[in-house]
Amino acid sequence: MNCGSGAQFGEEWRKAGRATPSHSTLGLAGLSSSRLGTPGKSQRAYLEQTPREVQVELTTEPGKSGLFADHDGYLNSHGLLHMRRLDLSVDGREVHGEETLAALGIENQKRFNRVMDENKLQGIPFTVRFHLHPEVDAQLDLGGTAVSMALRSGEIWVFRAKGRVEMTLENSVYMEKTRLKPRATKQVVLSAVTMDYATRIRWSLAKAQETPSVMRDLERDASEMP
């Protein structure tokens, strides 16, 4: 989920809710992929400097369906394209994700090199955030290599990450419209550094094996598939 719009809690909360770190996606060097412009006569700030190209492609393979998407919101600033691939198993018990940052083409690689030089070749930090609903009970497990999530239904889900990445469980907020103030919640944060023209990390969210199957986990007959 994301943190919510925040509009009902005032302008500052509304701005925070529109920032990239308030969504379950990749954020580069603490920046948003779009910028908020100067408020107009309505006193509302609208997004500007947004990604110029956003591509989405649905995929289907035996046993799973998926989605591939990318955007160029960090192309002008860092020469990097963000690509995300999601794959969902047919029974709905596993989601696998892949995040890629890539500098494609000579001009974008030159831009990436300039940013690397400005950072004294220490790399460009980025995070991938996954905001959780307040009713999800989450905790770091297995020495910090997994996050266990307990739902009120009794289901247990486990989040894991692969690659040179640090995983932490941090505070977040859920700006629910029916509440008088934002609700405290948690977020899973993957932190890493891109040093090359292509950096990839993988993650997964799967229902724990000891969690019983429910109706939505049952595989459908081929004739029932859309």
C-alpha cells in the first residue's frame, strides 16, 4: 500500500503523501521521480517534471502471470531508468519482484558518470519501500534476512530480499480518510547503492508453508482462466 493522500491533515501532509518515499516503490538518492510545482490560484501544487515515458507490459507464463514496467523519472538527473518486474503465482501464494536501475546509451552513461564523480565514486544510494497496513504485525526474523507479517486472519507472510541490500523495518504512517490523525504503521525498507550501469535486486513475498490454504489459494481450472 501507500501512505495515503494526507490532504485531510493539511498541506504539509498532502505534500508528503505525494512524495515517492510515501509509496511502495524505488526511490533514488532520497528524490521523488516527479516534482511538485508552485501552488497556483487554487493554492494546490501540481506535479511537474514528471516521467516522460512510462511503459507497462503484462506477461503470462506457465504457473504465473506478471507485469513489467519502467519509467524515466530519474533519467535527466542521474541517467537511470527504473524497471520493475512482478510475478504472481497462479495460486496467489507467492509474489516475486525485481528492481533494476540501468543507464542505457552513451548520453545516459555520461550523465551517470558525472553523478558518480560528484559522489566521489561512492555510488548512488537508493531504497525500495513497502508500506504496510497498521493491522499487519511485522517483525524482522532470521537474523534480519526476512520480515514475518501476521495478518488478523491468521495468515503468515514472509518477505525476503536477494542481492547486496540491507533490509530494515522502519516506522511509517497510514493517512486514513476516516481518522482524525495519521495512524502509526511500519514499512519494509531495502537499502542499496548502485555503482554500475546496471544494478538489480530481487525480493519475494510468500505465504508461510504452515499457513493453511484458503479458497483464493486453490488453482483454477484452465477453462476458468481469463
